[in-house]
Amino acid sequence: MMKNKHIVKRLGTEVENSTPDMRDAILRQCERQEGSVYEMTTQPTQRRKSAWVRRLAVAAAAVFVAGFGVWYGYGQFAVDAVIGIDVNPSIELKINRSESVLSATPLNEDAEAILDGMDLKNVDLDVAVNALIGSMLKNGYVSEIKNSVLISVEKADSAKSAALQQRLSEEVGSLLEAYSVGGAVLTQTVSEDERLQSLAELYGISMGKAALVDLLVSQDARLKYADIAALPINDINLLLSGRQDGMQGVSLEGTASSGEYIGEEKAKPIALVDAGIEESAATFIKAKLDFDDGRMVYEVDFYAGSNEYEYEIDALTGEIVSRDMDTEGLPPVPSTPSPSTPPPTPAPSVKPVTPSPVIPTPTPTPTPPPSSAPDVPSAKPSPSETTYIGEEQAKAIALTHAGLTEADVTHMSVKLERDDGYMTYEVEFRQGRIEYEYEIDSLTGDILEWDSDYDD
């Protein structure tokens, strides 16, 4: 108030001094009129003039103070931009046009730990960002093996928003480098969006992270929003970098670290050893980091001979999550049964190299029918069915391949079924939480396809 009174008094003085005093000039003009007498009353005029000047000065000062107050209040208390900082902690900073922090809001529990006891109100933006990144480094949220940080800027002026985005990217990058961390800094500009804001509030993340998750999920229908929203920014960065157009609208400085995981070069041998394939005999299709069933996995796909193998390997532990082998579209290679497994008994004069049709050409000297008729869909067995290996043989082939005995498994089922015009044995069983499925040629005993997967 004292400052405002001083401003009003000073403005009044300036207005009064700037108003011309015409009284003396008028009197000099009157003296030139001879023989005329004029009575002049000067005091009331002076009072009227002084009162008018004072009222004008007060009004002008009031207008100035009011305008200054509105301008100052708008500049100091109005939100000019919203900055989202995400690692796994998600923090939202609101700043005024002087880049002073108006509020710092933790959006999840990790962020509350980062802001614990830290008062950033009225602190300069650069100082606040420095303090937050330093706290994340200290608490292990950012490190050499988890080095990604997301900076999102929401500001009405797009040009100024882009400039602020770039400046913050450089500042955070320099800060991480000062801590000997080769950072990967993602930056983006976001606009007000009711859908993204609702998702951000639902999952306890910033609107910037909500936009980044939305980008990734839109590219892969297998991914669930809730699963990806729970991932740290470093994992999302790794998943995006493995997709061709994954970084659309997002700027990246540096490379996301995969040091937390076993790596592609360790995932490959795990798959090869499990399949019993030498590396020299395998042609790899892909080996990349992906996300499936709530965990980070390496997808390892390769060919060996006429078979295609697909593996999913836990990126943290190296555990085989799922495996699959397929010969579809490729010439089958006859399998070599284990010495302990009775060999298949095809007809003497027939050596098929492809899955047999339902009605193969009868052999000149058919073998006697087996003691128990196979489970054939037709009501009356045909002579060709005498060449089927039988359910017991199919079961033994599947168990041997899985490295198990019948005593090790539960829920065993064997069915003779038609598949693409051919008869095959479908063998299914469980060992603990692992489900096995086999498709075996009904005549040759060849494993046409197999799969094992964890039942979560």
C-alpha cells in the first residue's frame, strides 16, 4: 500500500507540473487596456484549478495502479506452460511466463518420494528441473542401465513451446552427463486433450506419458494400455525404438540402455540349446526385445532345416516363456525317435515324405490291424488305417521330444483329427504350469508342429 500511495502522489505532482499556469499572462494583457478597470479574483481560480488537477492525478494514478496490478498478477500467477517430467516418477510443473514454478505436483507414489520435503514453489524452472533429476539419480530411478527421461511441454505458443522443449532437452542431457550417465532424453510437445487427460488421471501419469503410451499401443494391438502405462520410460523407449515409425512426434537425444536385461546375444543361445540346434545350422529371422503377458521378453525366431522355431525368453531371467516349431509350408524332415521309443511302423513299400491323405494308396501287403482300433472319425475303419502309428506311439513321441515321462505330466489327451485334408494326432498335456501341444503325422510319426506355453 505504501508503494501504491507513493506512485499516486508522484503521478499527481507530474500532472500538476505539466498543466500550464495562464493567470499572469492574462493579467499582462489586461494592463494594456487604458481607462478600464478589471477586478480579478485569483484565489478561487487557483483552488478550482488545484482541485481539478488533484482529481485528474488521482484518477490517472488509480488507472495506472489497477492496470499494473492486473498485468503483474497475470504475469506472476497465471499458468503459462505445463512441464511433465517422467522416468517412472511422474511430476507435473506449472510455470508462469517468467518461468517461475507455480506448483509441483506428484502424480504417483514414486513421485511423492522424489518430492518429499522439497518446496519448489517460486523457484526458477531450471533450478527445479536440476533438483528433480538430481533426486531421481540419487534414488536410483535414473542410472546407466535405466537412462531415459521424458520431458513434455504444453504451452499455447507453439514456437515458444518448441524452443522450451529443446532447451530442457539440452539441460537434462548435460545434467545426466555431469553425473556420468549417458542419458536418453525424449521430448515432445503436447496439446490439451480430454481423452489423454482422463487416461493420465486414471493411471497416475502425466499427460505427456499418456500421449507416449497411446503412441505405442496404437502401433501394436497386442499391447494393453494399463500394462504399458505401468512401465518406466526406459522400457517404453526401448519398445518404441524397435518399431519403424515408433518415434513419430517425439524427439530423442541419446540411446536407451538395455543393460538391465540379458541381451539379444544371450537370448539366441538359450533358444538354440533348447531346440537342440547348432548355431551354424540356424538362420535367424529376428531377435528383439518385446513385451508380452506383463513382462519384457526377447522374441527369437529362426529356421533350421525345414522347421521354423519361435521362442519367447524372459528378458530379465533368461527363462523360456514359450516355444513353438512349425513345418507349415516347408518339406517335413523325418524325426529320429529316441532309442527307448519304439520306431514307427509305416507300410513296407511306402515311405511318405509329406503328410498322408485320409485315403492313401493301399499297400500290396497290408500289415495286420492293431490290437486296438484307432479313434477314427468314420464309423467303419478303412484298410489304410492299419498304417497309423497309434495313440500310444504318438504320445511317446511327444513326451520324448519334451524330455518328460508320462508320470511327469497331467491332463494328457490324444486325438486323431483331420487337418488340411490329412490325418494327424493332436497330443496335449501339462507339466506344472506349462502346457504342451503337439501335432504328429499319423503315418510317419513326424512332429509337424509343437508348442509350449506358460499358463498364467
